[in-house]
Amino acid sequence: MADVNWTALIIFVLLFAFITWLGFAAARWRKGDLDLLHEWGLGGRRFGTIITWFLIGGDLYTAYTFIAVPALAFGAGAIAFFAVPYTIMIYPILFLVFPRLWHVCRKHNYITPADFVRGRFGNRWLALAVAVTGLVATMPYIALQLVGLQVVIAGMGVSGTGYMGDVPLAIAFIILAAFTYSSGLRAPASIAVVKDILIYVTAFAAVIVVPIQMGGFGKIFAAVPPAKLLLATPGANTTGAYGYYATLALGSALALFLYPHSITGILSASSGRAIRRNAAMLPGYSFMLGLLALVGFFAIAAGVGSLPEFAAGFKQFGTNFAVPALFLHSFPSWFVGIAFAAVGIGALVPAAIMSIAAANLYTRNIHREFINANPTDKQEAQMAKWVSLIVKFGALVFIVFEPAQYAIYLQLLGGVLIIQTLPAVMLGVYTRWFNDWALLAGWAVGMAAGTAMFVAVNSPNYPLAIAGFVFPGYAAIYSVVLNLVVAVVLTPIFNAMHGGKAPLDATVAADYRA
């Protein structure tokens, strides 16, 4: 890694320069008044089926995804393939729930999920809980995009001592901050088209070229240790790895579209029909993700972990360096530049959407609700723009001054936390049966229980022991079940305490349909 790969670096920089121009030019694409928050933060809700497909795909399948999933396969083996059933299950959820959410949000000009909860349940504190949970879960996710960018920059030999080594990272995020401030959601929407094309080219090249070089898939799988090819068989009185695999896939699927950046991409669509079409089209990304998980096995078979030229990379980044090492080992420098640019641009798109989503949450559900109740449209949009800069700066500072492992740890915890908004958001789209204070109590219990489970084992894989049996599983599932039980039990009690008064609800049944 000591020598700069100039060919790869030049191609990387040229592609970065192109998407920088595209990010600023996006301000004039489908031009709207960017002093209105729904124009800056949701693109005016005017993205059709194709742009929404690129935007949501670019939003969900991040740079860290394309580094971390193969890295998990490289280091831990078959458990990495939980990402395939997980990203299949999310689309029926998208099809059933989120067109309804889009319709009601369009009708009432809701911009965030907490806006919807505020209108649906009439409780500002429940809306605040949803907003704060979204912010806490999103911040480490933004920092993780920097990890993916760090890895590919180092893979091209660009490094330095001390903080000088982080200068390229800082430059990339200054560019990101500038075009996000200038163009809002239009910037990542336009860049996502380029990013997704590059990712598809990179993924298909990897699964075609590398197996040919190695003599076929049979030789690749023969080179992978048997313990990594299949999940370990559970022992007596436990579901073992099977339980964790199943609950991790289910819990991740339930949580994904609750993240603020996911909902921001959905609400930017031009219609509920565009969302339903995307529920049918987006599984194409799941297919690609399955291919990318195989890249981790390719890296094992290629033996890149033991090659001396990559020792420094693996020492610094651990298994996250498996993908860059494989590409450096298997492809010419010009294609390495394209592949690394795909990952680098893949960091900017979700980071931009996440920062916009976080800014929308703060502006609408904290600043407007508790600090300035009557801002002008321009003041509201300006506040969101400033907050988006602060959020990105915070993520950059975190990743520069703290070990990347902390960001990974907090992002794993974020998945356990964000699922606690499921009763208010997902179930709230279908029913107003729940009492708002019961939902808040359930949220608090779920947050406390999920955090306690995670901290107890330093992992989201919590071994739940019941009557001598152990059920290792995703803490998010266990804690959200507890959340729901509390909400269901307390709802009739709290309703009775309020004398059976009709609950507050700013929406009506017709708002949820076209």
C-alpha cells in the first residue's frame, strides 16, 4: 500500500469530479424553490419510478454494504448471506405499508415519519421519541459511509501520517456538504444513477472474471474452509446459529424502512404507484447483493489475506480490506479505479440522503415543535440546510478522532433502536387503536431492553434463555416484541383512565388511499 496506484487514482478522481459537477448541476434539474423544505428535502415529491428506483437503491445499498457483506463472508462465512433473505422480505413490506404512508404524508404535507406520528396520534412527545430515535440511529450510519471511503482511498496507496492521512476523506466530505447544501435531495438522486451503474458493472465483472481466473466456482468453494460454507449445526437445547440467522434477517427487514433516510427516499416519489412498482423492481439489488456476498469467498480462495502486499491494509482495516485487496489482485489498475469510484460514490449518495433526513427530523420535529413554532418557509429550509452541514461535520469528526469500530458498534445498536418505532409508524399506518401514551411506554421499554441486551453481550446476538433452552437471536426482535406487548396491555388501561374520550387524529381513512 506504500506506492500510489496512479492509474486507479486518476480514474477515481475523474469520476469523482464528474459526480461533483452533477451534484451542483442537480439544483437546476426539475427546478423548484429550494427555499421550501419539501423541495430541498424531498425533491418536491416529483421523482418517478425510475429515479425512485435509483434513489432508494442508492440509499439502501450503501458503500459500507458493499464492503461489509463480503467482509463478513470473508471473516465469518455463511452468516453473511442473511442479507439475501433480509433484502427479499423488505419488499412485500414496502408494497403493503409505504404507499399508504406516502398518500397520507402527501395529503398533509408531512415530511418526516415523526410528522406522521404527530398527526396520527396527536402526541408531540411520541413524535419527539420517533425523531430522536431516528437521529440517534442515523448518525453512526453516516460515519460508516466514511469507513467504506477510507478503505478504498487507502487501497489506492493514498495515505499519510497522523491526521494528514484523513485529508482526502475531509475533501470528499466538504464536496458532499457543499452540493447537498446547494441542491438538496436532487443531488443524491442524480448521482445515484451514476453510482448504481458503476456498482452493477463492478459486481458483474467480479462474479464473471474472478471465477474464470480461478478455474470455476467449484475450485473457489473447494478452497473455502467447510466451517464457513454452512451455518454451524446447533447443539442440544439451543437453536444456535440458525436462530440468529433467521431473527437477524427478519429484524433487519422490519427495521430497514423505518430509518429516516429510507422514508425520505420513499416520500420523494411522485405517487404511491411509483412505490409499488419499486417494490417489484428493487429485488434486482438483492440479486446483486447475493453476488457480492460471494466476493468474500472469492477473496478467501484467492488467498489475498496472506499476501504481503496487502498486509498493511488488513492490519489497518481488518476484513473490510478483503474486497479492495481482491480487486487489486485480480483486475488491471484502470478497472480498479472504476470499482473503487463505485464504492466511493456509493458512500456519498446515502450519506447525503441520511444527512438530509436527519436535518428534516431536527427542523420539523424538534426546532419547529419546541423552539420556533412559526418559522417562515425560508427559515425552515435554511435551518435544515445548516443542520445537514452540522450532521456531516459531526460524522467526519467522529471517524477521524475515534476508531472505526465504534461507528460499527453504534450502527449495530442503531438497528436495535430504530425498530422500536415500528408500532407507531408501520402499525400506525393501518390502525389508530393504540393509545399514544401506551405506544410511548412501549417505546421506552423496548429502547431500554434492546440496549441492555446489546450491552450485556457487546453484540446484537442475544442468547435468550427460557426453561433450560437457549435461543440466540437478534436483540431487535426480542425488544420490539416486548415493546408491542407493553403497548397492547397498556392501551385499554390508558383509554379507560381517559374516560373513553375519542383519540386525537388529524387523518381520516380516505387519506391513506389514492
